[in-house]
Amino acid sequence: MLIVMNYSATAAEIDDVVKAVRNMGFRAEPIPGGERTAIGVLGNEGYVDDAVIRDLPGVQEVIHVSKPYKLVSRAFHPKSSVIDVCGIKIGKGCRPIVAAGPCAVEGEDQIVRTALAVKAAGADLLRGGAFKPRTGPHTFQGLREEGLRLLALARKESGLPIVTEVMSPDHVERVSECADLLQVGARNMQNFDLLRELGRSSKPVLLKRGMSATIEEFLSAAEYILTGGNPNMILCERGIRTFETAMRNTLDLSVVPLIEELSHLPIMVDPSHATGKRSLVPPMVRAALVAGAHGILVEVHPEPEKALSDGPQSLTFQGFEALMGDVRRLRSFLGFE
Amino acid sequence: MLIVMNYSATAAEIDDVVKAVRNMGFRAEPIPGGERTAIGVLGNEGYVDDAVIRDLPGVQEVIHVSKPYKLVSRAFHPKSSVIDVCGIKIGKGCRPIVAAGPCAVEGEDQIVRTALAVKAAGADLLRGGAFKPRTGPHTFQGLREEGLRLLALARKESGLPIVTEVMSPDHVERVSECADLLQVGARNMQNFDLLRELGRSSKPVLLKRGMSATIEEFLSAAEYILTGGNPNMILCERGIRTFETAMRNTLDLSVVPLIEELSHLPIMVDPSHATGKRSLVPPMVRAALVAGAHGILVEVHPEPEKALSDGPQSLTFQGFEALMGDVRRLRSFLGFE
Amino acid sequence: MLIVMNYSATAAEIDDVVKAVRNMGFRAEPIPGGERTAIGVLGNEGYVDDAVIRDLPGVQEVIHVSKPYKLVSRAFHPKSSVIDVCGIKIGKGCRPIVAAGPCAVEGEDQIVRTALAVKAAGADLLRGGAFKPRTGPHTFQGLREEGLRLLALARKESGLPIVTEVMSPDHVERVSECADLLQVGARNMQNFDLLRELGRSSKPVLLKRGMSATIEEFLSAAEYILTGGNPNMILCERGIRTFETAMRNTLDLSVVPLIEELSHLPIMVDPSHATGKRSLVPPMVRAALVAGAHGILVEVHPEPEKALSDGPQSLTFQGFEALMGDVRRLRSFLGFE
Amino acid sequence: MLIVMNYSATAAEIDDVVKAVRNMGFRAEPIPGGERTAIGVLGNEGYVDDAVIRDLPGVQEVIHVSKPYKLVSRAFHPKSSVIDVCGIKIGKGCRPIVAAGPCAVEGEDQIVRTALAVKAAGADLLRGGAFKPRTGPHTFQGLREEGLRLLALARKESGLPIVTEVMSPDHVERVSECADLLQVGARNMQNFDLLRELGRSSKPVLLKRGMSATIEEFLSAAEYILTGGNPNMILCERGIRTFETAMRNTLDLSVVPLIEELSHLPIMVDPSHATGKRSLVPPMVRAALVAGAHGILVEVHPEPEKALSDGPQSLTFQGFEALMGDVRRLRSFLGFE
């Protein structure tokens, strides 16, 4: 930690900061500069809460060298983590996986047909929402309990493991009965009670990046789950909110190699929500794979024009088959099959 | 609703869209233009879900004229709402109120002393967090249950009504026992299970704008609560996330008059979280009041330099007294006292 | 400057960085920490270019304590600057001024009538664009030379000094003949050849903040002009680009008190471009004044519904008169008249 | 164009809007809805300036169906454009090209060695800045005239065509003497006098997207150049400014396929400026190629640790050779060689 003093800070103020640092049990090293003095803080292991310091007279700024997360960081855990979802391995060195399915479970026929179709085309996991977070209360909110039942049925029929969203701490247990990978949606990335509850679970968790979450906040949210005792974490980039409105969100693909550097956790990419536009999904899937993503999430619907949500970004069965052709060629290019 | 066709859409495609609109029970009015055809949708009352249309062949874009919210809109409810919190009126035409107190309840002495001090200086409500959403798991997370008990004590000692955050649906009942105004924090603005639960309550709710929430999403979140049956809603602008990092957030003051146009709900402003910097709080409080805010939230701490969170943006007792002088002069300037 | 090493940096790498710092003529002070080493750089006066350091093996990050600007900073020049435009004083301690007029000069009748009307209502300066930056080439681009002639005429008729935009280095001389305050538009804030040319002038300059410029970049752009030898600088906040599309831009009012802390230069506010909506202009003008702005820019047009640009954000003569009533009451409230 | 009226607009107001539309020479078609009336505007060919309409009493919003650009749009010009730079073809169906070189020309040895090295590794163009836009005035601003001379020398030695930035209208002629492709930097994307001057040239232009430019603004800027008479345009995505500060900018790769849909112009990608970090450049180059980019720009420096600008994002010669291996394998995968 480095404490930067105001250019007009007095010797007494500098002295008080030095004392406060020592009271916290650390060493303080004043570094006088041309314009102002800075004070280095030594001896801390990990992140120091700066509340006591940041506000002393004469302090201009406190700069953290350590990060607010530790368990998720590669510095702390150099070996890449590989997460197992019903025998499917997700992470560095493994064949990148594909989770596919509709935005929302809408009925038995829709979800079972989709499950069989994406399975036949080569998907590894079935995605589908039973509980749906929707901007306004006057649109379809998901089949909820009935949706979970249908997902279980689709799993039985297709043999595909299920990834589905859990929106509330008190739903974790119930959703875990039918899901193999528990998704935390972008709007809930900082629903800390939910993260804590998932930390107490042993189910694998897929954490989507919040719409305006920095990478530091993203990794800190994952840190809640690892701190709670659940190491089965997969991160997922799904586009961030920017000034650009031509796409639904802006896919931030450079986080894929950056997270590879900062963390040992696997990272997947969801180009359907990121772009919001069917025609942009295949090029962004290809881009994600060569950028190093450990898996992708794609929305597929038997009749996108009748989907109750996210139709415009859903692939048809035919579109998904064509995409899987690309995926196979790229896996082979990348040395995976 | 207006459906814009591709410049190359065929007559058959236009025809299919017209039929789909009629199947939804609405009238469709094709409008041929120089470059492309558009189709007007008539006869709808309120927002129409465009899922069935947006994806038909030849459709380029669907433009909504109606908004996804209704109960919160001024069009639907022209008279400004005034919300009553323990006899204190908040809304258009009422004296703008001041809620003050620490970011987090840290102990009995801290919260009771602050309650008495802000009461003496003229605050209307006491704010203070028992449940604290924090970016990472390794910092202070609030006193939780014990914090609620201390807030109840501070209310008893000072006579001030309490505003405090509720983070989870299953806490609503418990927090309601001690809070007079239930705050939904920025990170939970789209925690829809929480919003639904608050819709079933009759307690007044203070809904903070999400960090990257558009005004349409902000009003749609409030719509959840009104739709649930709870009309006691107050909105709160607390700064949005932008590229600028010199302040903690960017205070978007122009939403104050804009929300006045779009909605009948009262709107408050929180300059402490918006700026993150003590010296910027008083000018932004003054600005909020003359822009038409119906109330302000300000962080105050007996010893900001020892605060466990948000110290740098908290006012001292003395700073708050000085601010209340400004507030009184501005209330008088605005004709309120 | 603080150099943060990777957690795995070797002693040899640390040593190389220390040597490189010494070769630049500064002192280097290694600060070993729990997780990693940092190296303090001492003895520099002002900003150091980190190009030579940032890339050495083992270096993770370089943190600057000094800022890339100096002449504009309050640290360097503690006394607030007051700029004189034809006898009108702009800056701290002076009565906040009002510049008003149309977005673009459209004809003799329009600009002269507006000049006389805003003069009568109490404006201090006449604004109006002769050279107009427009997003696309197929809309009105300004009257250019003829616009300058008409501005000179309006000045003669009304006695008001003129503020108008200059878009190119080779226009500075010509525009200076008729303008009393040279405006650099948001899109040109980093047109460095233009800034250099204005640095060679002695005319006062009004520098608008770029649409996505940080405060550091904004002050660095001003630094170009002061470095060139022209101290007559006024800054202007005009809204920044964010994800919110309900307003044209997001007015960042908190920069007013923040720039007061960081710089000695005066700061004005343009709520017309910031909000893009006539009804939001008066509340934002009031907010800007109590936040400490040294002046405001407002668009006024005799018939906004016929304006060739920015009609929806322009006040009518009547609207401007009403606004000036507010301005006078607030000036009096603030102790200025 | 669709004109949306207020929910409380009177019949007389609707009538006035209809008349105004007819006065412009278009047809007006009122579309009464459940909550409000909208008015369709028919008969326009291309974008209509809404200044006269947008401000009439009762008008709430004007929605444009046509876009503010035409010459650059695929609707107007369905066949993809291929641009020729000294015999190198850039555009759809052509082998994606690589432009490489230092951020800035720093001296004869540096630029000539780099030119020979990137040529040997397989680059198609040499990049290098003579005129450098820099945030503050106290850092290296480029060798300017001398830089142009050295670029000409490097071209002669290596045989590589040159791409370099032009910052001012009055430099276009001089820079054209030594450059084969004229770059407009991100900060100058809306320097309209520069765009107009380039429209009068016949040299190919590489237009970088502005830091906060929407795709509509980006294409509108290109429209200036085509409107001026120069059809030799290449677009370049180089990262946009978002809230995320972990990378220098956020690379918006999804614009590659989106621009392919909207425009006939070629699009290149610059991952060096987008990410600001050497280790992220190769994965983003790979991602850009499979997303459909027609070329890439990469910064290469003989000794990045001594570069006067952008060292941390520059590849070494060895790093560039390795990257070209990837590029060749991907070109082959994509069917280009």
C-alpha cells in the first residue's frame, strides 16, 4: 500500500500517518519526493482495509498494491483449475465445451426437442432458464417450479447435464436438485447473500460478469464463493454495458486472456447475450475460442420467432448445427480433437 | 409500436408481418417509404412484447412507442405522489427532507451519538446500514442482526425514523420491524425476488438507481413494487458508473427534473455515494435541492477517519451542521420554510 | 512514481529496475512487501515519462503520484485565475456570467434579434456558431465566413462580446478578428495542432470537455494552451457520454467543485448541450450556479422550432427571460449582487 | 421517419405537425394508438433533418428509420469494396493483411531495422507515427518532418508501403508525399475539416473509430470522405472507452461482423491500442481474424522497453515473428493461402 500525501502536508501530518500505520501492525516508510511525500506500507500479507488511513489530515490518496481478492488469484494458486460437471472437464487444457439451449424453458415440447437437437449436434450441456430476471414485471417471468421439472425431464431424455439460473438464496437447494451447474446471472453478480449461500454448496457455479462490473469486482464476487468453501467456480463474460447501443452489450473478449493471467479459474463466453443479434453469434463464438475461452454458451430455440424472450439472438437448430461445424474445425485447429 | 422492414424485404415478408400483428389482436398499417417499408401497430394499450414479431424474416428493427412501465408513469398517474414516513411527507410541494447517518452501524456509542447529533442539527431521518453489500468478502460486512437492534435503540433515543438497507427477500419482514423506510441498494435494483417481496409489503421503499441502470430500467424496477401492491415508493439517484474515475461515481443530477416529467414518484439524491469525496458533498447537496430533489441522503460519522466503510465521503458532525445551514437557507430560498 | 513488481520478480529484475531509475537521474527505494516488492522513485520534479521503466522484466505496474499537467494545477498556482473578456471578469469571486445565443448563426435577422433580446434580458456574452461540427455531411454545416460577418454585426448592434467556435488551426487568426472568446468544441478537445495554435494567441479560450475525456485529459488539454504561452483559459463542462440515452449527454456537475480543487482556472457549464432538452435547462442552470460554476452557456433562438440545429434544447426569448430571473435571484442568494 | 406525439397532444397539435410534414414535401400518415398518436412520414429518400418538426407543440420524440449516412451503407452499395494500397488488396475475399511497426518513428536505425524485420516476418505494410497526438504537452510529440523523411527512407529500404497519421488539414498534402495510406487517429475521427480535406484527396484513408464513437457516428465520419469524392476508405476498430480500466480500452470485436452487414467498406482491427498490453495482442489478433477482419495493425519495436511511447503494448521482433506464424496458420484455416 502506498499513501500519497498532499503537496502541502505538514511534517506533523506525515508523522501521524506513520504512527497510524504502525498501530495497524505494519511498517511505514516515508518517501520524500520533489512535489510531495509518499509513505510505503510494508509487512502486510494481502489487502489492507484503508479506512483508518484514507481520511487522516494531509492524505491525498491511498494506492493499493495488493488486490481485494486472493483465493481466486493465480498468484495464490498458480495451477489452472479444471472444474468437473458430471464428468465434463472445463478449464485450461481441456476441449472447450458448448452449452446450448433456449433462453427460457417454455414448455415440454420446446425444451425436450431442443435438448435432443443440441445433443445430436454435439452440445455438452443444456442451458435453459426456469427463473427469469426480466427488466419489467409485465413480461414473461419464467415457468419457475414447472420449469425445473421440465429441465429434469429434458436431462433424462437427452442425457445432457443442465445449467440454469438461481436468483435467490432460498432457491439454491431446490434448483440444485435439478441443475448440474448453477448459474448466477449478470444482475445478481453482487447479490452477496446469494453468493454466500452458493459458497456453502458444493455444486459447480457459473458466475456471469455484471453489466458494469470491473474485472476486480468480478473476481471479488467469485472470491465470496471460494471463501465460503466452494472451489467449483467458472467465470463467464457476457458483454458489458457501454455507450454503444447498436449491439445489446459490448462483448469484452480481451478479458479471456487477461483472466487467464490473473486467475486460475476457467472462463466461458456467452456471445448470445453479449451481441443480442443472431448473425453476430457465430463470428463471436469463433473469436472466443481462438482467444482461449474454455467454453461457450449459446441460445438455441426450435422457433426463435415464437420465443418468449431473446428470440432475436437465438439460433435455429440448423444454425446451431452449422455453428458446431465451425466449433469442431476450430477445436481441431487448436489441437483439441 | 413501429416495425421497420429491411430495405430488401419482399411483399410476402411484409404480408407475413401484417398477419402476425393481426394474430396478436392489433391493427397493422404498412407505411411504404423511399428506402423501405415500416408497419405501424395500432390498437395496443400499453407495452407490447415484441418477441413474436422481432424475428420474422425481413424485419430490421422494432421501435416501441409505449414504455415497459405504466403504474409509475406520470401519463398514467398525473398527480405527484407524496409518501409518508412516520408523519414526514416526501414529494413535490413538501419541504425537502434530509436523511443522515453513518454508512454502517458500527456500535452503540457510534450510532446513538450520531443519531442525537444529526437530530440536533435538523435531520429528518437517520440512515445506517446493518446489512452491508461489500465488493469483497474480506472487509467489514455489517453488524447484521446486532445492527438492527442498535438502530432500534437509536430511534428510541433520538425519535428519528430509520432508513436502512434490506438485501434479501427473506430479511424483509425482520428489517421491517425496525426500519421505517426500506432501502434497496444500487447492487440490488434488479434483484427481482427482493422487489416482488417488497411489493407485498406496505412499508415505504427507497429504491436506489443501479450503477448502470438506464432511467427506463430504474422506473421498470419501481414498477415491480407498485405492481405488487405497494404504492409507497421513493426513487434515489446515487451516481452512475462512467469512464471517469476521479470521482467514485458520476452524479446524474439531470434525472431529477427528468423523472419529475416521466413519473409521479418522489426522487431523492445521495451525493455521498455519488462523489465518494467529502469536499464535494455540500456543493452537490445544494445543486440537488435547486434542481428539485425531494430529499437528500448524507453520510455522517462521529470520526470519519475511523469509519469501517466510506469514511472519505462522510461528513463530521461539524461539517453536517454547516451543511444544514446551507439546507435551511436554500429551503427558504425555494419557499419551503 | 511507484513501480510495482510482479509477485514472482527476481532479485536481478528488481536490481535492473533500480539501475534504470538511477540512469534517469532519480533515486530508487525498494520497498519489500508481503506479496511483492515495490520501488519508490524519488527526486523527480513533476511527471516522469515511464516508457523506459514500464516494460522492464518483472514490472507489473507503474503508478504515478505526480500528474501529467503542471501549469494548470492549483498546486503550482494556488491563486484562482480570473479571465477578462472585454472587461467582463470570469472566475472565482466574480459574479457568474451568462453567455446566450443560438447554436448556429442562421441569418442577419436571427442573430441580431437574438443578440438584442439576450442583451435586454441580461446576458453578458453572445454565443453563436459560424463553423459547425456536425456528425454527418448531409446536414447544415454553418454559414462559415458569412457567419463571422454576421456575428461582428450582432456585436456592433448589441454591444455584447462574442464567443464562437474555431475548428482548425488555420482559422484561428480569422476567427479572432471577430470573436472575443474562442471556443474549442468537445470534438476538438484533443485536436492538438489547434491547441498549440491557440497557445500562441493571446485571445481568451473556452475549452469544452471532450465527450469521453477524463478530468486528467481535460486539464492536460488546457496545459497545451498554457504551455504555449496563453494564460487566458476558461474550462467548460458540457456533459459526457455514458450508457444513458434518455438525455443527450450526462451533465457531470461534480467536476465544478473538483476542478476548483485541482486547478486555478475558471469553469463554466453548458446545460443545453449536456441535456439536449429545453425543459431540463433551467434546473441544471440553477444547479450549476449553486455548485460554484463561474458562468453558464445557454442556447436561445427566436423560433426554436425552426432552428437548423439544436432546436429542442434552445430556449425561446421568453424562456430565457424567465431563466434570467432565476439567475438574478441565485446571484443575490450567493452574495454577488 | 416516425413522429411520436405526447399522450396529451391535442387534435390541433397533431394537425399542425401533419401540415409541417407536408410543407417539407412529404406525406404524413397519422397512426392513432391506445395511449398516443404517432405520425408516419412517407416519401422521403434518405435521412430527413428533423429540426423543423422535433420542436412543434405536442411532439414527444422523432424516430429516424433512415440513417444519416448513405454512400458508405451496404443498402446503397451492396458489393463489398476492395481498396488497393500499392497493389495490396484490402477487403472482403482478400487475404487479411498485416500492418506492423513502431508507435512512433524515433530515429533512422529504429525505423529501418523495424521495417526490415517486419518485412522479413511477412508484414504487408509498415506503420509508424511522425506526428503524434499525446495527452499532455510534456511528453514526446513525434519527429514530425524528420519522421516523414525517415519513413520514406524505410519504405525505400524495405519496399513496404507506409501507413502514417495525418493530424491537420494543412498537412494532408505533405504527408501524402511519403504515405501510401493516410491514417486518421481516434482523437480526430470528428475533425471534420480534416475529413473534408481527405475527401478531396485520392489517397486511401484508414479511419480509426473515436474513443466514444457509436457505429453510426463512425460511419457518418466515413461518409464525409466519400461525399468529398474519395472512395478509398478503410475503417479501423481500435477499442472504445468504457468503465473498465484493466485494459487501455475495450476492444469491440463485434463491430467487425456488424460493419460487414451495414457497410461495404473494409474493416481492420488494432489490438495494440485496444488492449495496451503486449500479452493480450496475439489472442486478440487471432480473434479479429476469425471474426472476419480484413487486416490488423500491430505495434512492433526493436526494444519496447526503450520505446518513447506505447512500449508496453509493442511486440519485440521475436514476438512478431511468432505472431506471424499464428497469422499464417489462421489464413490457411480461413482458406486464404
